[in-house]
Amino acid sequence: MKRTTVTSGIAVSAVSLLLLSACGGGGSASADSDEPIVIGMIADQSGATGDVGAPYNEGMLAYVDYINANGGIEGREIQAESNDYAYEIPKAEELYRRYVNDEAVAIQGWGTGDTEALRTRVANDELPFMSGSFAEDLTDPEESPYNFLVAPTYSDQMRVALNWISEDAGGQAGVAVLHHDSPFGTSPVEDGQAWVDEQGLDIDYKSYAMPAGTTNYAGLLSQISDAKYIVIQNVSSPAAQLAKDLQAQGGDQKIVCLNWCANELFITSAGDAADGHVMIQPIAPLNAGKPGHEQITSYLEEKGEDPESKITSYVQGWYTMHVMAEGIRHTISEGNDLTGANIRESLETMGGIDTGEVIGDGTVEFSADSHRGSTSSNLYEVKDGKMEEIESGVTP
């Protein structure tokens, strides 16, 4: 199991990270403490979603390195304890217990299955929890009081996709939703059907699981040959394989990728088979040149790294950690002890957190009534191997 602790002055690279033993977070809760701020990180670097999980985790660690090198949070460093759980829920639960023992004040998780499995413990322990999961049932503070989603839910992304398909088709459209065979994959499926029914969309909507480990989707494509559009709720690698198989068959169906396959890795893996397909992506890629990208590109250039080598998942990890850090900053600046309950209150009451147009319409804002930080996604089309923006700030 990979374990990484990041403190000031430690450079983070995509290839290797300096491994240090954790030094604990004792005494970090006091408002006037100068102890490091411990944040536990549950990362998928080698499991079923590691293709996007690893750069996401790298982006988080890079933000920690960046903020520590620039004075930390109100003069206090972040001590990020990052470990690979390989997309296995029991390992996530083990890591969570370790971070609680290390007196973490907040947790950065990853998958939908483990985020939902930990939801009750997180609430009981009063630990703010952000993750790579945008499952809609995590946004209700009554059910998930310590879970926060920085971007539109998978269901909101699905609604945007279906609205776009309805308009693009100009009439009746067959839609096949292909999804990861997990809670992550199924999260928006029922909500998509409900949206079709509620909005009266002229869409024939069907869903299919994408079997794990499949190296050829010809059989699955034959089952959905009547569908004009294919919505994919999966990560980049299987989505790219499906695009290549579609091209090999001479199919003309339009693929619409949601968050975790809507990135540069899908494009590079699929090659010219990616061209013409559409992406629903709440996080602006680095090539979009948004104001919030400047600190990332400057950081990478200082480290001698090429910004073009970083996919959108890296940006998403960076800004998810930024949102959490801003909640912590507000708590300290208000003179409150750095407890989970106080960080939660800060996130719910501090108003909008500026992301420089990187997430949705640029602002992430929570409230006591909703932990859905944004409802806006961006639409992109793949043209000549690039993500070209069709429309920004689109809501259902």
C-alpha cells in the first residue's frame, strides 16, 4: 500500500513521491495552535479507477505542496497523509480508522462505494469529507451532514447530457447509458430515466453495465445498435476502448462522456476515434486558460513540469483540496478551534469560494440546506485531439 505524507518543501512528481512516516496531529484543533493540519487522503492509484484516480491524487498533493510553500493556511502547514486503497472498500475503511487515530481534521476520499460506506462514521466522528464521488444522495445534509461535493452531481451531469441530446436530435432519440458496474456507475442511471419522464423528453432510455476487464466491446455495441447516442458513466480507459471498437465497426453513434471519462486521457487513448464525441465536464481543462489555471501552470513550470502533461483529473484534485483548505482557512481566521464541526459550519456559511472559473460557473458554495457546491457543467466536443468548449456554465 502506497503511503505519502507531504509537508512544506517536499516536491511532488507524477512518478514518485517522498515517503515519510506520519508525525500525528495532536494539538492541531486549538485556534492558536501552530501544529500541522492533518488531512487524511484515501486514493485510488492502482485500482479499477486508477487511470483518473492517480492524477486526481497527484493534483491534491501538488496543491498541498504549493500552499505549504506559500505560508500554509494562516501560517500552518497541511500534513497530508495519502495512501492507495486500490478501489477496495475494506482498505478505505482501514485507512479512515488510521486517519481518525492520527487526529485528522478532515478527509479527502475517492470512490462512491467507499464514500457511501463511510458516510455514517464520518457523521458520527464529525469529519468533513470530500471525495471524487458526485453521487447525488451525498448532497443532503440531513442524510450526509459531513459530506461536501464541490461540483455538479453525476445526476445533474446526466440531466445536462439528456437535455443536450434532446436538442441535438431534434426529435426522438435512442440513448444507451453504459456505466461502470459499481455504485459509482449506477449513481445517475435512475435519475436519468426520471428526468426523461419528468421533462417529457422524446428519448428511449436504456442502461447497460460495462463488465470490468473487458478488452473489446463489440458484443455490447451490437446490443445497442439502435441507440443514436451513448452516454458513458465510467472512467477513461474503458470509454476509450469503446470508442475505438465503435470506430472499428463503422458505427456513427455519438458518445457523451460524463465527468470521469470527459478528459484528455480518453482522447489520447482513443486517438482519432475520439473526434466528434461530446463531454460533460464541470472542471475546465488546463488548455481552457481560465484565471484559476494560472497558479497551477506557474507551479508546474517552477517544478519543471509541462502543464500539457496534466489531465483534467489533476485540476479537479487541485481545486477539491483548495475548497477544503478555504473552509479550514475561514475557521482559523474566525478564531474558532479547528474541529470538524467548525469546519463544516465554515463551509456552510462562508459564502462562495472562488475557483477562477475552473469549476462550473467559477464559484463553489454550500449552505446548511445543501452540500451541492455547484450545479454548472461545461460542454466540450473533441476536435483534432483537443477538448473544444461548446458551452460553459450549463445547468439542468
